[in-house]
Amino acid sequence: MRPVNKRKLGGCYEEKAAAFLTEKGLVIEERNYRCPLGEIDLIARDGPVFIFCEVKYRRDRRAGDPAEAVDGHKQQVIFRVASWYMRQRGLAEDTPCRFDVVAITGEEDSCRLRWVQNAFGGW
């Protein structure tokens, strides 16, 4: 059995999440946005609203709900990176934004995606 390349696997599921969100009408602005403060999987727009989205995958529910893996520490990283992104883009502090999670379970060819909007609080 070959070892799992987690980066490659994660990229595959992030692509699935991006396609899913695009089908729902969002415009993907960034994938794997990195700055000195951390990383956000997807940054999208829904009209004027910026959406900072974390993608979490679990093969099955034995390891828990993937959305629950976005704990307080990860939320703080996402807040800081989102703030950095907004400043770097010259966006006003009152630009509407929200923080979503796409939780994915199952195998690659039969996975289930669940979009949790406003998964955690804002600034």
C-alpha cells in the first residue's frame, strides 16, 4: 500500500470544493492564499461579500465531523490572514465578509460536500 500524499489529496478536495462553490454562484478569487500569518484554502466572492473558506476532509466520520476540525486556534489564524488579505487589497474595514467551511466526507469518487455558511464569527 502506497503512503498517502496529504498535500496532493488536500489539493484534490480543495479543487472539488472550489468547483462546488462555483456551481453555487460564487467567484473564486484565490486558492491556497498564503501570507506570513498563515493560509486560507479558498477566498471567494458572492457579489460584494468576501468569503474566507476552510476546506476539511475526512474519509469517514470515525475521526469526527470535518467542520468541527476548524477549532478556535484555526479560526484565529483565518481571521488574521483574512485581515491581512483585506489590507493588502486595499479593501475597507467595513467590506462585508464571512467565514465558511466546506466539510467533505467519503472517498474521492463518491464524496459528500457540505457547505457551512457563517461557520464561525467575524472580526
